[in-house]
Amino acid sequence: MLDSVSPVHYISRDNPPFLILHGTADRLVPFAQSVELSEALQAAGIEVTLQRFPNSGHGGPAFVLPAVQKLVQAFFDKHLKQVDTKIEPLPDSAVTVPGSTKP
């Protein structure tokens, strides 16, 4: 039954590119699920970028940092406007909010 709600079981070669944003301290959706999804997409040949947010939960200030906004904009520019740009995860230092120490 649980397999039916997991996106990992619906991956196909015709999936669009993915940009996954996930906090490592997310208590609603374990970070490991995004890692699993990312790996399954890569195995299927789907372009995927997994952006981790150290010590962040399910949302929060790290998700709206200027560097993250630029990453999201670049992702959409590339895939919707066909802008020639490279999409890469940002380093932890660019997406860690000072003073953020969630377990």
C-alpha cells in the first residue's frame, strides 16, 4: 500500500527535470527520501539537482535566501526558457542560516 504513494515508483524516462530542495532536519519528510528519489531519477536518466539545507526543517528562512532564489530562477530559465546555464547544488555555506541549529 505505501508503495502506491511513493514517487519513486512512478519514475519513467519521460519525467521532466527535477529540482529538489530539502532540509536535513525535516521532521515531516525524512531527508533520506529525497536522496532516494534523486538517486532513482538519476538511474532513470532524468536530470535532477538535490539541494540540501543543513539543519533546516520543512521550510524556513534558508529556502528563501538570495542564492536559493537564484538557483530556482536558473532552473526555470534553463528548462522553460532554454537558457544555456548549468544547475548545480549550492555549497552548504551558502544555504546555512546563521544560528540555525535544529537537530
